[in-house]
Amino acid sequence: MSKSKHFDCLVLGTGGVGSAALYHLAKQGKRVAGIDRFGVAHDRGSSHGQTRIIRQSYFEDPSYVPLVQRAFELWEQLQAEHGRDLYYQPGILQAGPSGGELIQGVLASSAQHGLTIEHMDVTEARKRWPQFAFDDAMEIIFEQRAGFLLVEHAISAHVEKAQWAGAELFVGHTIAEVKTGGSCLEVITDQGTFTADSVVVTAGAWAADLLPELRGHLRILKKPLHWYAADADLYSNRAGCPVFFFESETGGYYGFPSIDERGLKLARHSGGIEITNPLELDRSLDTEERACVAGFLRKHLPQVSDQATDYSVCMYTVTSDSHFIIDRAEADERIVYAAGLSGHGFKFAAALGELLANMASGESHGYDLTQFSARPR
């Protein structure tokens, strides 16, 4: 590839957020390209594993709600424009102790933003969802607006829409460096050099390799995903089984109704083994973690089989406070990035892509990003 290959903007990393940024930049009419070490919708990062939850009543912090509301709009637009199923809305069941982080956080976000939720006690929840088992001390909140996204379909749809709008895609390129200081930015890869007026970094677990300011501020965790055989009449999407998130005495657990022969998907949101090199992620089964998941399953979804049907591994790239970092690079403000999405970022990907595209283009985005700045950390 010739060194003279120049773009208005380059997107480094085309997973959940990067694929969305690529699309929004192409939609703006920019000459844009995406660069990735792996292929489209690959399984080597954080954006894979069939499904991700999307919800408005955000227990992590009410400040996320406007961003996720925009994401809902953009996911629905993408689904309509592309014609591929990306989003399902069975609602989310959230259960935990009354004074816990989950219930208190959901109530705070719902009150601040006027969200529609159903807040109920255990007796009512047991009648409505007999396939779940709730502790007597739990409170339950149901949000009908919530549901799940098909991860690989969503990424592929963004990339395809971007390419239809004129974007280029370079896969199999390992990015060595982003050089600053000149009239344009240089992105050096093992297969050649690109230049651009601006750069969007959405490299996930590799973000700190490209942005020195992030070194020491991000941790990478191995996060297993599990599937179990389940009665389709009780636990399938077509039967109306909701997505669920439980705050229990052994941590946070989330899951999805069955959508194919693999059955119900379940994962542990808390915990995780820290790794140092994402290229050397141990994908073998963590039997201790599996035992925790199986224990949660027996207690709270007792009618699901203990027969595991599939297993996968992804990564969380986490910050010290689990909040996102969305900012401009200290070395050069022509570089914008989102990093440290901490295991709850995919639902926002459509909106984060639009936001980063606007930042890279110098357009207004309308969000207060003070909380997400890298500077105070």
C-alpha cells in the first residue's frame, strides 16, 4: 500500500463502537477507512458472543440515560435501513436486595429521567415469572423497553452500511503507532502507512497500546459466557421470557432467553481474571467460575438444565470506577477515542459511534462529557 493513501478520518478498531463510527463518518460524506487486526465481527475482543443487553433504567449512573436513549433510536434506524434483525424487546427483569446497588440505581435513573418501569415485590414477581426463583428479601423491577441486541449482526450491519456509503476497510493490519506532530496524522501498520486529518481510536483491549495516557489506567478481564439447555416453553424469546440481571450474594449475574438450539445464555458480570496480553487470552474453561454460575442457576433458575451446551470467552476493559473514558488524546486533539467501556458498553455502540464521528469532524454532539474525561482520573 502506498504511503500517499490519505483519508479525512481513520477508525482504528472496528468492533462495536468502531464499526458505528465508521458508518456515521461515511454517512457524513467523509473519506474514511477502518483498520483492524482481525476480520469483521471477530471473536477476539469484547464484541461477540451472540447477544448483549440494552436497557434504559441504568443502575450504573443516571448520566448514561440520554446516551442510551439515543442508542435505542439509532439501533432501530439501523435495523430498519439495513433490513436485518438486530434488536428484540422482551423486557428486562432486574432483581436484588432493596438497599443494593442494582435496585437503588435503577430507581434513581428512572426517577431522574421519568422512565416507565414496574416496581414490585417478590409475591407479584413469583406469580408473573414462575420460571425464576427470588429470595424473600429481593425487590424486582421490570422495564419493558429493554431487550437484547444481536452483537455480530449489529457490527456487520454497521460495516456494510459504511461500505455502501463509500467507506474502505483494511483487515489483517496490525497497528504499530499513531504519529502526531505533522500536518496530518500517520497511522503506521505492519502493511503500510496511512495518513488522515483525524483519527478515531476504538481499539478495546488494545487502546492503551495506541494511547500512552491510558497506560496503567485500564485493566483487562477474562469474562466467560455460558449456554445451558432450557425448556423453550419457559425460557425462550418466543415464549416471552425476559432478559434478566440479578444482584445476588455471590455477585451480579445476567442472562438471555433462548434464541437457538444452544439454549439460555448466562454470565457473571462481577469477578473476572485479570490478563496482561489480550493476544494471549486463555480461552479454556475456568471451572471455578463455572461452578459459581452453576450455583446461581440452581438457586434462581431451577428449571434450567445443568447441561452446558456451549462456552465462549470475551474481555472487559475496565477503568478504576467502571465509567467510560471518552476524550481527545493528550498528544494531539485530532485523535478522539472511547475506551474502558467496562463490560457495559455495547448497548451504547451506535450512539458512541455517532458521538465520536461528530467529535472527529468538529461537529456538535450535544452531550456533557465531563464525567467521561480522562483528565481527572
